[in-house]
Amino acid sequence: MMKNWLAAGAVALSVGMTSTIAHAQSTTVPGEQVGLAIGAPLPEGIYALNTFTYRRTDGRNDPDTAVNIPVLVWSTPLVPFGGRIELLVAPPTVFVFTRNPAGVANKDISINVGTFVGGIWAFDLGGNFGVSLLGGVYLNDLNGDRGSLGVGLGGTPILPQLSSNTYRFGVAGSYTGDGWNITANLTANIYDSPGRFGGPVGAVLGPFRLSDALNFDLTATKTFGNFEIGGVGYGTYNFDISPFSAAAGNRGRFALGGLVGYDFKVFKVQAYVARDVVTGATIPATAFRGARDNYSTDGWVRFIIPLYSPAPVSPVPAALVRKY
């Protein structure tokens, strides 16, 4: 049962949004895939997942950010060359909660990310090993929040990566034997750069130079009955950090943390917390101190709910043999 939950969780890798504003680049959230057996094929059926993360940086006046990632997946009966085809759709939402000092107006914001559509091709290699390939796109050019969002937090637009569709590719491997989930996953985000926003405001903004990015998610957990516990790590690497890039000066980050989960049989819950150990983000120097690294802490909660699975095929009755 636990192995099926882990495989079902793999669909959460299909969506996400970077959980930073000032240092945004990768559209896929670093860490959204940890705790999941991404490489394991998902049993045939329909599944719903929801992953929510809340992030706070050390910068005293930085906004807190949150991302909600609902996912619907159809694990089809199609298995070309032995690999299960899984179709995915999800509409992520980003939330921004300001922490401005006294005397500065506060403004909380929600931002719709372009709906993600894509698919996974997952193979069971035997011996509890699996591998999967993912391909898809965030349709920011069609239905992401576009153009002006008002003054916002430091001007418009809030998230420059929404000026382009994001093309997503991934490869993952998992071991799920003996209650273990040992998974490594790589996710690439590719942009049409430079990107532009539409409308009259978009005409005078940009073009935005967007950096392709590579995310990596690592999991090592063990189940004990209905409980799951273990360690996770995740990070992102921005390729273009030149002064004109949306990821200017920020090569990326890497975080480590712990995960706990519980299988309620009809659904599963996971929660994990991680803290940066390396970061390219900085807190600017002031008159009282120099510039320093701007570490962040992330809290996550995930629900995995199977909605439908086909009835098992009845075995063919054995022929009746009589002796006289």
C-alpha cells in the first residue's frame, strides 16, 4: 500500500511555482517533488494531489510567499514499450504576504500561474527499481497572470518568468523496496527568452531575459507501519546570472530537512520542513552591517487522494477435471 502511495505522489512533480519573488527564476518549485517515488509507475486510475508550501527568508522586510499546487492525474492503461503513460493537469497559485515595517503600506497578492499540462512515461525495471521521464509546459502565455499587477512589491510585473511559457523536462529514478523510498530527480525549466507581457503595460516593460534552470530533488525515507520518516534535500541552479537576467546575481540554493508522513488508507498526508544550507540570495548592506546571505526556511504539507481505480480482473475459472 505504501509503495502505491509513493507512486501516486509522483504526479505532484507536474506543477509548481518558484517560492521567491525578488530572486525568482525557476518556475517549478525546488522541493515540490521530494518525498515522492518519482521514478515508480503509478497504478492505473485517477488521482488528486495537493501540495502547499510556505516560505520565509531571513530578510526582515522580505515578503513571505506561499504556493498551492493542485494536481489531477490520469494514469492510463497505456504501457508502450512497458512504460506507463500518466497524463497531468494543474493550475498553481502563488501568494505573497508582505512584512513591511511600520509606516509602509502592506499588500497581500495572489498570482495565477499558467496551467501545467504534461505527461510522464514511467518504467518498472524490476527489483523495486523504477525510472521515469516527464515532459510538459506551463501555459503562461495563455492563462498566467499577465501584464500589470499594480505597484505590487517593487513594481510590475511581480514574476518575470510568467512573461514566457515554461517548457519542463525531467528524469527520475526510485528504489521502493523494503519500505524505503530512495529517489533522485532532475527537472529542467526552459524559457522563450527574452519574454514579454501582453497589453499596453507589457509593451513598455521588458523584454525580460530569463535564465534556464535545473532543479534537483533528493529523498531517503523509510516506512514503519503507517508512518514514514526520513530526510530530504533540494535545490535549484540558474544558468544565467548576468546583471540583465531575472536571476541576476543568484546562482541558486540548496536546502536540507526532514519529512514525516502517515497513511490513513483512504488518503495519505506528508509534511516536511527544510532550511537553506547554501544560497545565492543576499541581504543588501546597510549603514550598520555588510551584505550577508539571505537563507530561507520552507514548510510543506501534501495530501494524496486516489479518486478511482479500475476493478480488478476476475481470474479465469480453472477447468473442472473429474476422475471416475
